[in-house]
Amino acid sequence: AQSVTQPDIHITVSEGASLELRCNYSYGATPYLFWYVQSPGQGLQLLLKYFSGDTLVQGIKGFEAEFKRSQSSFNLRKPSVHWSDAAEYFCAVGADGGFKTIFGAGTRLFVKA
Amino acid sequence: DTGVSQDPRHKITKRGQNVTFRCDPISEHNRLYWYRQTLGQGPEFLTYFQNEAQLEKSRLLSDRFSAERPKGSFSTLEIQRTEQGDSAMYLCASSPGLADNEQFFGPGTRLTVL
């Protein structure tokens, strides 16, 4: 069965520092992978997605993620965090051609001045 | 196009009452999803529509829950005889039905059952 693990419940980084949020998935075939961000009172917004091709994908707001099949990982990175990046981040996996998307439990990012 | 909208944004009800939520997807999207999100968790899949057909229901969706999408456009989610455990954020998403199934989410309806 598909599953997504986000090992870090919350992370605190200083503004301007680099960020990496971890995501591990379980799926038998090549998955479709997503990172979403959710700010308080807001719906989920897609940051980036991977389904084929280059394993390093660029997203909005300066985020990128790298798909590593050997490690079943899809970690999210940003070289310099801004205070406005404080939010909850969700990694998700979708089945090939399927409709169901499975979300991780999320990582809450705190940004300190 | 203004994206996915949900109404109401907040609902407070007493245990045992019925509630109904509405979702208006992006107009050209033929897939519509309902999720439930509780505090500290990611969204959990509830049900899915392809146009007006409800194609899948999660085991999370008890008999007290029903969803419709009568004309393949907006959808409603009804919870009958609400329980305190139903308190959660109910999210709606739509997608154009492409292979990668990228979904576009609404702001959610927060339900509080007293």
C-alpha cells in the first residue's frame, strides 16, 4: 500500500538559512510526488510535483525537490528561508494514472528572526 | 477563474444535528475530491467524483456521510447525526483529470461539533 512519511513534525530555522524537509514514500511503481504548503486558514497550495524526467524539480517560491528512487525520498529544499515561509508542508504521493493521493502528516516550519 | 470555493468556511453545530457543505470546483475540472483533515494530520481521502459519478468512497466515510455531485459541477457533503469526532476541516479539491492528478484545493470548511 502507498504511504508517506514525514519524519519531522516541526522544524525551526533562522531567516536566511537553508531548509530541507524530509519525505519518504512507499509505492511499488514510479510514483507521482507532490509537495503542498498550507498557511493558517488557507487551503493547500502546490509547490512542485514530480512524475517523470529530471529528478530535480523546481517549484514556486524558490523551492526545489529531488526524487531519489534508491532512497524512496523526495526531500524539499530552499537555499534561503524567508519569514513568510512559515507554514505547514505536506508531501504526497499519487498512483500512476490513479485518482487517490496519499498525504504525509506534515511538517510545521517555524522561522525565527 | 477564482479557484475552488467552499461554503461555509466555518460551521458550529450541536451533536446530533445534520450539516451540509458545498464545494464549487474550477469550472473545467471533471474530478472532484473530498478530504478530512484533523489537527496535526495531513488530509485523508474521503470520496471522489468523476463528473457526476461517485467512483470511490473511503472506509472513513460512515453511513452518516453522503456526498453528491448532481450535475457534475458543484458538490455537497452531508453529515447526519453529527458526533464530536466529526470535528475537523473538510477540504474539497478538483483536478482536470490529467495523468499526474494534480489537485487544486479550496480553503476548507471547519466543522466544530459541540
